[in-house]
Amino acid sequence: MRAARLVHGDQRAAAELVARLTDRQAAGLDPLPTDPSELAPEVLRAHRGEIRSLPDDTRLLLLLAAADQYPVASHAFLRAVAAARLDTRPLEAAEAAGLAHSTAGGVGFRDAWTRIAAYETASAADRRDVHRLLARVLHDDAELPRRSWHRGAAALGPSGRLTAELTAAAARARAAGDPALAAALTERAAALCPDSRERSRLLARAAADAWHSGESDRSRALAARSDTDALNGVLALRAGHAGESFDALLAGAAVSAEPAHLVVRATEAAVYTGDLRRCREAVVVARQLGIAPPGVLGGLAAAVDGRYRDARDLLEATAGRCGPGGDPTLLLHAGVAALMLGDHTRAATATLRAAAAARARGLTATVSQALEFRAYADFWTGRPRAAETAALDALRQAYATGQDNGACHLQAALAMFAALTGDGDLCRERAAAARSYALAHGLGLPAALAQWALAFLDLGTGRYGAAAARLRALAAFGPGHGHRAVRHLATPHYVEAAVRAGDTRIARAAHADYDRWAQAVRSPDDLALSARCRALLTPGADALDHYRAALDLHADGTRAFERARTELLFGSALRRLRRRAEARDRLHSAREAFESFGAPHCAEAAHAELRALGAPATPSRGNEPPAGRLTAQQLLIARMAAEGATNREIASRLALSPRTIDHHLRGVFTRLGIRSRIELVRLLAEAE
């Protein structure tokens, strides 16, 4: 996806680029090239030949149009033509050749490579002339950063005055929420800077701007030309080894004049790694620097040490900073803190606001990161289809912008969604991809999440021993075991799996620690799940009051899917105790909830219990529209197939294998009762 973006979607250029990649570039260890002559020289050579065949007057107009459009769009072509009294009739030759055409605002090129060739084939002197012309016609206050860009592009050599002008213009662009423009201006300022130390600083600033705008390869290439280790730590946080990122960020904070933001990024690295030693180390370093440790970091460290009330207070203070219009990073941390507290409604609000604030500032990387954690909130609050759809969109964005660590986290989240729907093949494929990458890059959070997804799949399909084995490490009690975030997801399911597998000794200890956490944070959902664990660990009729207490607590919580699981377990216990009427009510409620969540294997478990009671068969869903009978992923694949995409094309878009797409389509056909793509096209058209 990154390659396709870099070559502007041109399939020939993409094929040429992929063939030229080094092993390290193909593995994502080194940035991809960003210079057009390195991306696809053969494609560029062919386009240059077409441009060179045009008359000189035509080439001049195309050069002016190209300089006006990229990398900084200034929308000044017509004004420049008027100021220089250029004749636009020579453009007819470009139109006749099919290379460009006139538009209301200037010139439209056949494709991006034609525009690049129009600029690349010109002499350096001609390029400087058109940049001077464009700078001359840009007068409005809002156009000053673009005027500075063209002045810088027209410069003959180093200039302290132009460096200062470009740096100031970049600051204005940054403040206006345009990091892409800021990156271009700052990179040009670095090229003209006569001082080597200042040049390195400007390159680092340009790399950060490029990263925020989603240009990861350009960012990494710029960072490699600077000598800022802390910047490499920031980039590694989203596309490298999380442990190395943490170490670089903390080392950078120790020598930085402004260490606070580096400690904040180190906090995010600590969350991703789940490394307990690093959590404690970051708290110590922050205090040595006279900085209050970020609430998520302090809360995580306190939770690791078993100081649950301290953890609650720190996380609560952080989660409370989720008001509208705030800083996107602080809002993101508020969302993570709310998730740890089990407050999924507040987590959804904070992460949604973080994404909106990041979009307003042009911070593409932060948008994707916010959506990673938003998926949790949507999932647990009974919106799994919305969560899955949003996660798929975020996954494509993460891959396209080079945020491979974020993509790994999203793969693990999607494995979790697949486990909920009972799609074993997809769950295992997503989980394998996530774990393979996570273990190689020190990403404890997605590795643990993927493992939990596999365990939940086992639990939902009755493989209790396998589920217990997978969950045992994640739910291990006491400081120093598992990942704190996934540990609390895992403990209630571990208790259920262990009880059903006949092994309750460790489960009791795990539940005791979980209950201590639940009592500290006072989350209705955590208290409800603790009561459910207590019911599972209590034999006979004495368990029923614990189930009732759990459901009372669920009524004040937001984790609708877990409430349905509690009803299923309660109904099963009632059936075994021959309390048929109450069992039937609970099981019907659970089945309906699971069907609404798109969790057919869980609904089937409830139905099996109802059959054991002699209840009527489940009503047919045949009259339900296709969207109601398919998971979010199945519906997305079905729509792509109906639009004519091949299995391989769909697989490429969704980062899956063609075999998995084939499996999904067969599942779609089965659920919809059809046999061909033609029927699929008709059925979806009728449903719209």
C-alpha cells in the first residue's frame, strides 16, 4: 500500500519499484525511496520522452503548471500566465498528444508521472525562472508560506535570510494544521541553511512534519540525515522496535531542553511493549527530570506494583481530560486511561475527539493511533460491526502511511472481532500475522491481544482446555506477568475456561487479584465480571445469587457482549438445576443479543441450551436483509465482489490472502442462500 501511494497508484511504476527494493526495504527496515528518479526510472524515462517531443512553448507552460501544483500547490498558474503575458495556445499540442488539458484553474495532467516529467525535463535555470514568476504573483497574507516556498525553490545557493523566511513560513503552516506544507518548507530551509548544526535541526523538524502528514518514508529518509536519536525513537514507536523506541525516547528526554513530550511518547512505547521494567524506569526518569509522570504511565506502573487505588486515582485524573477541542495526544491518553478503568463510554468519547482533533491539525499518524483504541470501546459496548468496519479502514490507512506497528495492533483487534463472530480461519490468519510481527518488534500489547483472540475462539467453540492454556499466562496474578491491559480482558474468560476444564486452583488466585482491581476502580462492568467469576467458582445453587448480582451490575455498565455471556452462563446453570422457566428467559435473551452482535457460534451455544430444555427452534432469519445476516467483514467483501473485484484484488485491499477471501465468499453465499456472484449482485442491488 505504501508503494502504491508513493507511485501515485500507477501499476507499472509500482511493479518497477517492488522489483528494485532491497531486502531491508522489502522487510520495512529501511525507508522506501521518495525521489521519482529512484522510484520508477523506466516509467519516468518514457514520460520524459513524451514531454521532450513537444514544442518548447508547450513545455514551458507545462513546467509552470507542474511547479504550481507539486509539492506545494499554489493555485497561481493563471495569474502567472497573465503576469508574464504568456500565450496559452501552445497547450493545444499537449492536448493533442493526450498529455494534459486546460481546466478552469489552469492545467490538468494525464497522470502524476506526466506532471513529474514536465518538471524533471526542464533545465535548472528554467525551473528557477518559473518559481520566481509564481512567487511574484502570490500576494495575499494566506499565500505567504507558498510565496516563501517558491522563493526558496528559486534560490541559487545557501542563504541565511531565506532559511529564516522559510522557517517562519513553516511555523505558520504548522499552526494552521498543514504539516505537509510545513515539511516541504522546512526541508527547503534545511537545503539552504549555511550552518550544519541548524541544518540538522531543520531536517529533524521536517522529518517530524512529514511523519505527522502520513509521509513515513520521506520522514525516515529525512531523519537519517539528521543526528537526532530522539526523533528516531518517535518514528520507531510506530514503525520499528517498540523497546528500542522507548530507550531512545527516554535517553533523548534526559538531554532535551523540552523533555516532557518525549516522556509522553515513551509512555506510549511502554503501553505497546507491556514491559514492566520499562514502566518503572520511565517513572523514575520523569521524576528525576522534574516532570510529573503522565497519568497512563503512572497508573500502569502503580497497577504493575499492585497499588490499585493509586492506579485508579492516576488513571481517573487522566481520563477526565477528554473535553472537546483538546490536544489530540492528551485526548488519546485520556481514552487509554478510560479503557484501563473499564469506562468504555468515556473511552469512545475521548478517542473520537482525539481523532477529530488530529484531523483538524493534519496529524494523520495520530488519527490512525486514536482509531486503534476506539476499536476497543466500540467492540465492548455492543457495536462490533461498527468497530470492525472502522478498524479495517484504519488498517488500510496505517499500512498506506507506513505505521506498521499500528497496523499490527489493528490486525490483533480484527482477530478479536473474528473470534467473536466464530470465523476461525480469519481469526487464526489475523492473529498469526499480528503475533509474528509483534514478537519481532517488541509489541507486547498486540501479541497478547492476538493470543487472547485465539483463546476466545477456543472458548466459544468448546475447546476449554486449549483456551485455559492460552489464557493462563495472560491472566497470571501478581506483578510481572502478562500485559496489564489484556490481563483484565483475559481473567474472566480464563476463569470460565478453567472451571469448564476442571482446573480451578490458579483461576481462584487470578480471580482474587481481579476482584481487588474491580473493587478499586469500581467499574460496574469489572464488578459484574468479578461476580460472574465468583458464580463460576461456586458450586450448585449457591452460584445463582452471584449470577443475579452480576446481571444487576451489568445493568449499569456498557459491555453488552459480556452481559450476554453472563446470561448464557446463568441460563446454563439454571437449566442444570432444573429451573426451566427462568433458564428459558435468560437463554432467549442471550441468544437474541448474540445474534444482534453477529456472533453466530455464541448464539448457537444459547440455542443448544434451549434445545436441551425442549424450547422451539430458532426462528429463520431468511427474510432479514443481507446486511443483517453478514459480519462487517463479510459485507465489505460481498460489496467488493459485487462491484467486480477479483479475489486477489480484494485480498490486496484488505491485507488478507486470496484463500481467506475465497473462504469468506463461500460463507457469504451460504448465509445468503445463493450460489454465484451474479445472484450476489442482484441481492445486494435489491437491498439498496
